[in-house]
Amino acid sequence: MVEDINIQQLKASMRGAVLQPGESGYDEARKVYNAMIDKRPRLIARCEDVADVIYAVNFARENNLLVAIRGGGHNGGGLGICDDGLVIDLSHLNGVQVNPEKMTVRVEGGCTWGKVDHATHAFGLATPSGIISTTGVGGLTLGGGIGHLTRAYGLTIDNLLEADVVLADGSLVKASETTHEALFWAIRGGGGNFGVVTSFLFKLHPVSMDYGGPMMWELDQVKEVMQWWRDFILEAPEDLNGFFAFVQIPPVAPFPAEHYNKIVGGVVWCYTGDPEKVEQVFGPIRSMAPQPIVDLVGPIPHPALQSMFDPLYPPGHQWYWRADFVKEISDEAIDRHLEFARKLPTPQSTMHLYPVNGAAHELGKEATAWSYRDANWAQVIVGVDPDPANKEKITTWTKTYFDALHPYSAGGAYVNFMMEEGDERIRATYRDNYDRLAHIKYQYDPTNLFKVNQNIKPAVPA
Ligand SMILES: Cc1cc2nc3c(=O)[nH]c(=O)nc-3n(C[C@H](O)[C@H](O)[C@H](O)COP(=O)(O)OP(=O)(O)OC[C@H]3O[C@@H](n4cnc5c(N)ncnc54)[C@H](O)[C@@H]3O)c2cc1C
């Protein structure tokens, strides 16, 4: 039990608000993106600056409180919030500063990607992130970061230059290739296990106008399309990304009315290379035998592609997902995929296969904590629906689909696409990097203060 007098002291020391159950703003502040998650923290510390984060970390440690770190609040398993403990809410720590000369961007720990894209686009620059602009920079980066620029410029962590981290003992350190190197290695894939990142510094690239968008095919032609795409994307130029998805066509413009509500297979393309070569790159794609029924691929500003699917996936829906890394997609696996695509349980439910090859293969398995550099795809099966009454339906479909496809997978999963799978699955994901992560965890957080995450247990080095 945390004493009232101590809470008053925390309130007095912080610039930001400290919210308690029953107070105005508390219920709004405890909401996360996935409406399946309904947790009631004892306190929500809405940090306004680094000092607030330090006070909140010290308070949690001294009062033996469970701590959750909230970045963008997008985590599928709701790992940005907890029951009973203290939430370090970074949502007001959302500044972005672009340095066009150095081609870098400094981003505060609670920022969302839409703000970053907005700021960097003014200079014709971008860094790799995800495909929905409301996702948090914090969680996405610390888990790895997969998106439209993965094949061209690698994972988000491959573009991380340094990070400011408030550690479990309340000290602030800078982690980079030259200072706190072990910590820097660990936070590139090891999630929020090692401290609260108050600011990230990313490398930028000249990305401004993309040539991209979705192409979609009738389901009865998708076997052929998937076989073609699977081989094509392994050899495609690195400045071309194309992730595969099963979707139900939304009944809205710009989709053709005759195809509304059809379940289809699609590829979402993003080409960031020389605009003069668009025809050369897309010629073979467009002349591929089964013609798409929807082709919305064209010139598009990078932030527009980055936020294209935001309206389809607003916050407040029920989400349940399961993931795997994949090295090969066999014809047999494609047949199994199609079986479950035909049974898509709700209009927003989906399955994505993101390529994680190209520039993401430039680093080895041990270069960062992110171990699956030898995988070619990150697969995620997602049951989504606004209606809580459909919770069982989407969960069952996701689990059965996952069980059917898991035998074709590489073993582990992208941590940011995991929910509550537990220790064994976390170990399978970090493979040979797990022990090193556990030792670094012991060095920086020996009592496991930061455990509301895909948790790496501290271990004393032998
Ligand atoms: C609609 C949707 C689309 C997505 N698309 C993609 C995608 O395209 N690519 C991709 O790679 N992932 C994607 N994801 C997954 C996403 O990366 C994870 O859900 C991630 O955890 C979200 O980060 P967040 O900061 O928003 O989450 P939160 O729920 O706020 O936090 C999640 C975890 O991150 C940690 N954390 C967050 N910020 C910090 C910080 N500053 N310091 C320390 N720890 C921190 C916390 O420990 C917490 O456990 C998507 C998720 C959703 C819901």
C-alpha cells in the first residue's frame, strides 16, 4: 500500500499531473489502443520532462510499486499500462527536432510516428517506422521497428544513433555505440526492459515522395499471386518494399463499389528509389499474370502512405494477435493461409507478412538484440473488431490460424507482435541473444523494476 502522504510528495515534485482512480482525466488516461485491455493503475504519472520521469521511477522503486511505461499505448498486450501500480505516462513528452544538416531527428520518448513523419517531411527526409501513424516511437523502436522502409533502410533500430535512458536507480545515461554500449545493444530489440527512454536520435534518409499503395487480387487467384510475390520480394531491389495482406475491401471510396466487402489478397507497395525508374520497377509487377482488381499504387507523399490505414484502424477496437518469423513460404503453407483467409471473422481482421530482408539483413544476428536477421518475413495474424461481443470469435480465429501456420515458421516471433505468450516464447524470440540480454538486464535493472514488457529476467553473469 502506498501512503497518501507519499503520493502528495510525488505530486508536489512533478510538473506533470499524477492521476488517481476517481479523479478527472483518470479514466481517459488509462485507456489504451486495444479496447480488450481494461487495467486500473493506482497512479498515472503524466511526465512533462525528464525530471518528472526520474521522480516517477524513484517513487515506484522506493514504494515497491509495479511500473508500466506508456509510450504510444499501442501495444497489443497492453504493456503500456498495469493494474494497481504506477504508469509512467510519456504522452506529453513528444517533442521532435530535425537537424537537416546532420540528417538526424531527435524524438522524445512518448511521441507517435505521425508527428515524426510530419516534422521530417518538411525537409524531404524520413526514418523507417511502422505502417500506422498513431503507433508510439518508444515501443515500436525498442522492439525493432518494421515498416514501409525496412528493405531500403533497415529496421527502425538500425537507424537509432543514441538514446537517453532513465535507469531503475533514477540516473540518466546516454546509450550509443561509444557510451553504455551494452545498453545500446540491448535496447535495439530488447524492448522496455532496461529503463525509460526519454529521447531517441535517429538517422534520416532522403525520402519524400513514394510511389506506393495497395494492389488487390481476387481470392481465387491469390495462390498464384502469393507464390509470385514470395519469390519476387526476396530478389526485388532494396528500394522497393511490398508487404502481403489478407483484407476485406472496405465499402468506401476510392475502392470500386463492385468490390466492396470482398475478401482479397493484397500487396502494399512502397518504392523510394529513382522516380525515373518507376516503370522499370512496376512493369514486371503489373504484367504479372493475374491482374489486380484494385490498383491504387501511384505517387504519394511519404507521410500520406504512412498514415493511409489510420482510418481503418482507429483506437478503441478489440485486438487479438499472434505472430511468427518465417524463413520460407511453402506452397503448402500458402494453401493453409488461404483456408483461414476465406474464414476472415470480421471486416478488419487481417494477416500481414512483412518482408524483413533487404537492408534489414545487413546486420548479423548478434549485432543487436534483434536475433531473427535470418528470417525473411515477420508474420502477424490479427483479429480486430469494434464490438466486444466478437472477442471470442476473433481470438479463436487468430489462435487456430496461428496453430495451423506455426509449424511452417522459424520458431520465434517479433516481440512487438506478441501478447501474453510467456517466457518460453520470449526465449525463442531472442535465441542466443537471450543470455546476454539477461546479463545486461542484471547490470541495469537487477531487481526487475521494469517488468511490464516481454520480460527478460535479470541473471548474474557466470
Ligand atoms: C495498429 C497497430 C499497428 C502497428 N504497426 C506496426 C508496424 O507497422 N511495425 C511495427 O514494428 N510494429 C507495429 N505495431 C506494433 C507496435 O510496434 C507495438 O504495439 C509497440 O509496442 C507499440 O509501441 P507504443 O509505444 O505505442 O506502445 P505502449 O503500449 O505505450 O508501450 C509498449 C511497450 O513499450 C515500452 N515502451 C514504450 N515507450 C517506451 C519508452 N520511451 N521507454 C521505455 N519503454 C517504452 C513499454 O515497456 C511497453 O512495454 C503496431 C501496433 C498496432 C496496434
